[in-house]
Amino acid sequence: MIKTIIPLLFVGFLAWILQSIRPPPPRICGSPGGPPITGPRIKLRDGRHLAYKEHGVSKELARYKVVLVHGFGSSRHEAEIATAEAVQELGIYFVSFDRPGYGESDPDPKRSFRSLALDIEELADQLELGSKFFVIGFSMGGQVAWGCLKYISHRLAGAALVCPVINYWWPGFPSNLSTEAYYQQLPQDQWALRVAHYTPWLTYWWNTQKLFPSSSVISGRPKLSRRDLEIISKLADRQSQTEYVTQQGEFESFHRDMIVGFGKVEFDPMDLKNPFADGEGSVHLWHGDEDGLVPVALQRYIAEKLPWIRYHEIPNAGHLLVLDNKEAILKELFTV
């Protein structure tokens, strides 16, 4: 009897482990039982769909055409980068989109910085934005903007990276600098990133189990600055987008972000060459000196390594500095 029970218990234990670490399949928008499709989408080269939203002046009247790349936990609907008056004055057309797995954009199990850059290029082509356009990336979207500079720089008129997330394992960082910055994070974030980097197949389990604290950002308790908290208090009446953002599942949105952003290094931004050596465009990096999510010391180092980057460090600002510097970010980007 015991010889029979022990193998059964072992098999049951293995089945429980597999069930715990395997993410559930995504709930694809428009599929039976899946979330509804409520806005326009394009069909990409591999059959996936990308949901987008247009803002600002019409494409026909625009002086500047800008693709907005949202950050972690955001979507195409949260794209307030300027007042209506400034948009009209400058003549700006914006298009924001749900990154793969977010909102109403199909998941991409093969997501990479290259695939994201090609998604943006294809979005621009299908919407007929012309041969060149601007890109603005916020937070995790700033990492995507690095990918655009790597893979589709020939299509860019300029780029702004606002509080871009970094990968602590980029080889261009001195080990002592990246290590010191890494340990400035909350302990649970140190562990969450270790899992995403070294054992990405455990990312779903780590951020859904209850034994240890998971990512502070996913759990809604990030390390924010005083100014960030003031900004959030003023936005308290705004409806949360979390349900929309994760309606296809947290794995293909939040967890996939962590795997791509902090996992195996695809390229090192510090190896990039100036895409605007002819002076016909510019790249801007904006960061707050009190950002509690992305250590400012690493951005300073990148700016030193890449002197063609126009670096803007804002005193007393945190990770949400875009909400205090909307027009400044745009005007600097459009000034060659």
C-alpha cells in the first residue's frame, strides 16, 4: 500500500508545482468569452492586433506626428502629454497604443525590444504617418524607445525617454555602480527582478504566490517620492485603468514586461551611435533626482557615456515628472 501511495503523492506534488508555475492562457479580446473590442486596431505582420487611439490635431494638419509608448500598468487611454491649447498651438498629432498583452492588443509570447520597435514602425506605416515620426516613451515605455533607437532609428525624427526603466544587467554599467543602485530598491523588488532575470519561467509564480512579497509595483505599493505622492493625491478621483490593462491576464502584460525588461540582455543602449549625427533630430532623456523606482545615478552614467543624449535632470522630481513637465518635454523634443 505504502509503495503505491508514495509515487502517487510524488506525482500529485509535481502536478501541483506545474500548476503553480504555469500561467493561465490569456483571454484574447474578441474571442469567445474574452473581453470585447471597443476601439480601432490594426492587424500586424504576424496576425496579431494592436489597439490604438488618436489624439490632437488631424494628421493632415499636423506639424509633428508623435507615437506615445505607455509605461508599466498603463494603456493607450492614459496619454495626457500636453494641454489642448499647447497641442493646437504646436500642431501635434499623437497616437498611443496598447503594448502587446495590454488592454485590447493581442499578446505576443515572442515579445522583444526588436518586435516592439517593428510594431511601432508598422503602426506608423498603416496610419500613414510618413517616412519619419517622433517617439516618446514613459517609464517601461522608455525602454521601448531605446529599442526604437536600436532597430528603427532611420524612421525617427526625434525621441524622448521620460524616466526610462533600466536593466541592471546592461553590461555597459560598472558593476559597482549597478550593484549599488540595485540595492537601493525595496527588498521585494530586488527578488522580483532576480526571478525575472535568472529564472523567467518562475515570474508568474513569484508574483502570484503568497509566501513572499512580490513586486511592489504590481502589488500597488511602489517606492514613490514626496512629489509623486502629491501628484497621485490630485489624481485620486480618476478612474483606475487596472482592470482594462490586465483584462487579458497579468502574465502577458505585467509579467511579460518584467521578463523582457529585466531578463536576458538583448542589446546595450550604451553601445548605440548617435542616430542624428546630421543634426536633423535629437534624443532627450528626462529624469527626476528623487525617482524611487529608477535610480538617477544610472541615468547620469548613460548620459555621460552617450554625450549626444540631451539629458534633463529635474530637481525634487520623482517617477511621475511628466505630469509637471508636459509642455517642456514637447518643446525640447521639437527644437533641433
